Amino acid sequence: MKNMLLKFGLEEKEADIYLSCLGKELNTPTEIAKKTDIKRTTIYFYLKKLLGKGLISYKVYRYKKYIKTLPLRDRFSQYV
């Protein structure tokens, strides 16, 4: 699946972050950083890019940001 994401133009770290979020409905940036071995500050940079591409959404609950992946079929159907 990572290869497919890379073919559609995601950077390697974007793909790693997206894939790390798939197993759990809501993820914190700290959890994502632990799963991917990417620095937390870098995670925020790539989350902003993924948000702009419509691949994730987030909500804030009790001062924590929670990340949720959005379905790929909606975003990449334009390429098929």
C-alpha cells in the first residue's frame, strides 16, 4: 500500500504517517511519532500537508489534537 501512496505523489514520510494512523481511529501526534520513529515536530509539518491533501482530519479534545485518516477512495478516485 505504501508503494501506491508514493505513486500518487505522497512523500515517504507522509505515507508512513498515513499508514501508521490506519490501525486506530484516533491518534495523537506523539503516538504517531513513536510508531514511525519520526520526530514529533516533523510529524506536525507532515500532518499539515496531509490535511491540505484531504487525507486526514483532526479534532481537539481536552487540549489534545487527535488525528483521523479519511478514506483514500474519495481522494484518489480523480487519478484513476
